[in-house]
Amino acid sequence: MPDRNLLAGARNAVEVAGIDFEMGPIINVPTIARTAGMKQWIGEELGGVCVEMESFMVAEVAVDAGLPFVVIRAIVDTVEMDLPELVGNIGQAPNSRRVLPAIKHLSRHPADISDLARLGRSAARARRALTGFFNEFSSELAAAEESAVSEAVGQAL
């Protein structure tokens, strides 16, 4: 479970930033859920508001280290969106080669260009939402830290 204080700060941050949000369980899967049908089935069967691949592992490391955590996700591919086959076939590692496989794929499937453009626009919206969130969230954390310090000083006096 996420840290309650961080969760409250995150909720305040999205509300202050005016970001549409949903709170709820995140379903972790080992591979990209590319199709709308697969994402919808996973959500219905497991009750999640988001299907993704990374947060569980990060949360597990935080718990093992005794660190508080909260998970914030900006959704790029919504439940009704099918991802082009290319998305699941390109390496996910930061140093993986992506350009040549993308060019080869698009030369064989030129119709995917519009889907990739839509995905790019969605990623830009997600980036703006995360930026707005982190600006507000860092302010929330700073205010909470300042309040805790002031309270500790007041008790010491």
C-alpha cells in the first residue's frame, strides 16, 4: 500500500493542478497489453484502473528498503486504444536500437504512422500532466516538510 501522507499530497497536487485523475489499484503485467480488448479484460477481471509493467517492481524495492512510496501514472494509451504492433516489438531498454526497426516496420505497415502520431500526441499530453503534477507535488512536499520542522522546533522550545 502506498504511504498515506504521500497519497494525500499526490491527491491534493492533482486537484490543485486541475488534472483529471482516477485513484485505484494498478495491475502489473509482464508484457505490454497492446489491444483495447486485452486492457479492458485485465481491468474487468482484476479490478484495476491502470495496466502497466513497472510500478510493482519499484514499489517492491521501496517496501524492502523501508521507504514510503506512492505511484503516479500518466496514461498514454487509454483502455480503448490499440497500440501498433511496433510498440510491443521494439526493445524497451534505454540503449536498445529503435530507429531502424521502426523504419522497417513502417515501410511494411504505413497505416501505423497515424496511430504512432496519435500515440505521440497522447504522450505529449501525459508529459504536460506529469510536469504539472510534479510542480504541485513538490510544493506539497516542501510545505509538509516545513510544517514538520516548525512543529518540531515549537515542541523543542
